Amino acid sequence: TQNATDALRTPIVAVLGHVDHGKTSLLDKIRGSAVSEGEAGAITQHIGATAVPLETVSTMAGSLVDPDDFDLPGLLFIDTPGHHSFTTLRSRGGALADIAILVVDVNDGFQPQTEEAIDILKRTGTPFVVAANKIDTTPGWNPQDGAPIQQTYEAQSQRARSMLDERLYEIIGQLSDSGFSADLYWRVQNFQKNVGVVPLSALTSEGIPDLLAVLMGLSQRYMKDEMAIDVSGPGAGTVLEVKDEKGFGATLDVVLYDGVIRAGDQIVVGGTNEPIVTEVRALLQPRPNAEIRTEKRFDKVEQVGAAAGVKIAAPDLDDAMAGAPVRVVRDRPLDDVVEEVRKELAQI
Ligand code: GTP
Ligand code: MG
């Protein structure tokens, strides 16, 4: 029912991996955009957030995801940069994640920021799947646009198949060296104990249906096991970026990971000197499937529930910091919330 869906928190899916291994391209395919092409030197330099509705997921996944099997409203994808200088942003993305996709280029295998991402996922205890990307670059590949991986495999020559298998087993070996028992995803029974590897291509979309099916399964299980179903509490989030917007002044791009935020709410935001206490003037939500980082059109809404990307307009945000916490005060003593924000700030 509508109410049940409203009560469920959208899982946050972080996309991590080495530079150029195809994180943004993968998200572009899933949401039907071309964000990667607009990036200077195709390098991502910020964290992004995109709400992908269940409808889109099931359309992309075809017969592999039946929307009737899931109560989730969709998935909130967090894009992160792979360039070595953005360690802080990767940690921030990892800290937000309920589950993660580790993107690995099948030609390159594990690289320094792959290892770094693995360390973040270990530290935060985040379950993840591996997207073994760029399978279309296998010599002699016969692309099957948008097909599930089994169908693609059947269309390949013996030679192409075994070349890809060799690369995949190398990645599985590297995962094992990092302490994870991993296998091709169709051989994995328990995705919280073992890491599933999904061969795919962000160029031809082959294998993306499989990835989405695995993610949905993992999310659904995660929701049931660990997630609070009640998301009506005071909102909590993390600032992705502080941006000037015409007519609003300094605004915050925020990932709301818990609770609800409403227009008019008193909020506390981490600032360069002191926590900032202010009041939400407007909540601006990117449209479904839009990347908050590049989106120009936002819908003005009265309230937003977790998880979501949202732009917050409020007075006095000039000193707000990327990475800082945002807390809705609601019916709690203001001093307590200020103290909570101050404590969290000390840790970042
Ligand atoms: P950073 O955000 O800078 O870490 O890079 P990224 O991981 O987001 O990589 P991005 O999606 O920008 O892709 C890097 C390059 O790889 C681009 O030129 C893409 O077109 C190319 N690419 C990505 N996925 C595939 C794929 O599946 N096959 C092929 N052939 N090329 C791909
Ligand atoms: Mg990128």
C-alpha cells in the first residue's frame, strides 16, 4: 500500500572504485543520463546523489526485477570520485552507505583506490557487490545491448568467454586476498556473507539487469534485518556541497539519511567555526533519476523523508561546511542538538 511504501526508508547505495573504472557511466546507464560526458576530463570531483524509483529499476532490469516483489520505494545512489586526491569524499560516501557497489575495470583489476574502497567498506561494515565493468572490451566480444549476463554469455565464442572468465577469476582472487570470500554472483547463496561479482558493461548495459536484481535483493534483506521502518523522526543528514543559488543565497546539497525534514523546521548545521542554528526556508528536491550535483530544475516540496538528496535553502548558511552534519531539532532541546553536531564535527 502507499502507506507502507512511505514508511520504508530508501536504501543508500554508494558507488566506489578506482578512477575511470566506470562508476559515473554505470549510474548514467541506470538513470538514463550523460553526467560523465559533462565532467572535465571525465573526472568526478564531488559526491553526487540520485534517487532512482523502483519503476526505473524494474524497467532497466526487465524480467530480473518484478516490482511486486519489493516494498522499497527505490534506491538512492551516491556517486563518489575515484581520483586518489579525494579520499575524504570516498570515506564520506562510504559512511553514508547502507550497501555499496565496488566498480572494478576487468582490464585493470584491483588498483590503489579499489583497495582503499575495500578498506572503507571493511571499516564501516558495509555489505557490497562487485561490478566487474567493461566486459565489452574482451577481445572478440559480441555485444548484447541491455541483456542479462546469462544471455550475453551464451552469445559469446568459447574463446571470448574464457578470456573474460580468466579476468573475473583474477578479481575473485584479489577479493580473497583482501579477506572476502567471493564468487560469480549466480553461485552466491548468502550475499551478506559472500561477495557476489557481477560481470557487466556500462557501455552496452549487459549485466546491469543482474546488478540491479542483486542490489534489490540485498536491500530488501537489509531493510528487514537492520533498518528502522519508522522514518518519521527528526531528519539527519550530511552536507555534500554548499552552493550559491539565485534568489536563495548559500544553499546546502544534503543527503538525508534518516528521519524527515520539513519546510520551517529549525535545523543545526556544522559550520567552519560554530554550529549554525537556522530555519529551513525552502526544500528543493531534484526530480527522480536526476543527479543533484548537475540538476538545474528542482521541485519545491513541503517535506522530504530519508533517504533522499535535497537542497536546503535557509538564512546564514555561508559558513556551512561540506561533510558537516545537518540535524532537525523538532521537539528536542536545542542545546542537545547543537552539542550533538559539535561532537560530530570534531570527528570529521
Ligand atoms: P571517476 O569518477 O573520475 O573516478 O571515474 P568513473 O569511475 O566515474 O569513470 P567514468 O564513468 O567517468 O568512465 C571513465 C571512462 O571509461 C569513460 O571514457 C567511459 O566512457 C569509459 N567506460 C565506462 N564504462 C565502460 C564500459 O563498460 N565499457 C567501455 N568500453 N568503456 C567504459
Ligand atoms: Mg565518476
